[in-house]
Amino acid sequence: MGEEHFLEINNLFKSYGEGDSKQEVLKGLSFKVRKGEFCVLLGPSGSGKSTLLNIIGGIDTADSGYISINSDKLEDMNEKSLTLYRRKHLGYVFQLYNLIPNLNVKENIEVGAYLSDSPLDIDDLIKTLGLWEHRYKLPNQLSGGQQQRTSIGRAIVKNPDILLCDEPTGALDFNTSKEILKLIEDVNKKYGNTIVMVTHNAAISAMADHTIKLLDGNIRENITNNNKISADKLEW
């Protein structure tokens, strides 16, 4: 794992609304993430973690402060540069799988490959995802866990610098959740992508390199974990 700080969040503020209805969502957040780290943004609903993820992803913008990735500030990018940045450098995994219903597993993953100049080998990735025997099935022929594996494949096939995961196990049962977390762990080890995951599940911190605990738009704790456990050992 590289020692350089790859992702930097500096004094980030974000609010919604005006006047009496104005709500501060992020209140001056600052932290850094190293290249190849698995970083968890942990907090209850309303703590600002999804807003922060959306700003890192260039989907939303901050009121002040900045985010830089590999020393490039997002605020310095015009709309075209930002679109290119999202396409080439970011992969997204959501709680809802957002698969294209009339494309099979392999085709859904190929959609992500078309966005990249240097995609991963699709067949190798499908095997890593444990989907080889399901590669010609449509989404409605898959379990929830298999659909989430496919959505991870679509995100990771681009070989993105950063994989952004927004509650990726939120719709899954305990055993399937652990399978998906193990897969994300394996992807992190095999391909070396930096992973930023939003969750309200504190147990997931045990498998992460780095946890940012958020509450009411503030960082309550910034924790480096030197004693990670494997995803399949997690309990909650």
C-alpha cells in the first residue's frame, strides 16, 4: 500500500436550503486517504456520509473547502473534465443494483468496460466475482447477492482509481452481506483500488484500514486500523 495521500478532503462545508430552513450537512471535514486503502465512512442516517460520498464522486459540490484526488482539485475542473474524471477514475456501487434488465451478467459488466481506456479482463473478473456459471443470465434470474456482485463487476471492470460504495450490503441478509464484503476485500487486494464505503454498520470497520466516524456533519473519530480482520470473520 502506498504511503502517499491519494485522496484529500480539506475543510469541507455543505448546506442545503436558505434562511431559517438552512441545514448544515457537512461542517468543515478534513481527512486524507492513502492509495489502496479501504476506508469506511461510518455514521447513522443523517450524519452526512452519503453527501460526502457524492461530493467525492463529483455528483454534488461543496459550498467551501476542496477535495483533491492525486493532487487534482475537483473544484478546478469544468463540467467536461468532471464527466471525464468520473468516467475514467471512479466506480460506483449502490444499495440498489441499477442493472440493465435486458442485458445478461457479462453484458452488464461490459457496459462498464466501454468507459475505460484500460479495462480489466472481463472473463477473469467474472471468475473473481464467482459469476462464471451465471454469466449469461439476466438480472431477474439472479439472487440479490448475485445482482450486487454484477454491479460490483460493472464498477470495477473500469479499473477505477477509487471504488465508491454506498451501503452496498444494505438490502442483503447477513450471510450474503458477508459474501459481498469478502468480495470487496478480495477486489481491493487483487486490483489495489482505493475503496471508500459508506455504512451505518460499525462491525464493517473491523475489516477496514481506516474509519471516519461521522455524526451531525462532524468527524467524531479518525481511526487507523492496524489489526484488520477478514470479512468472513465479521459478526453483527
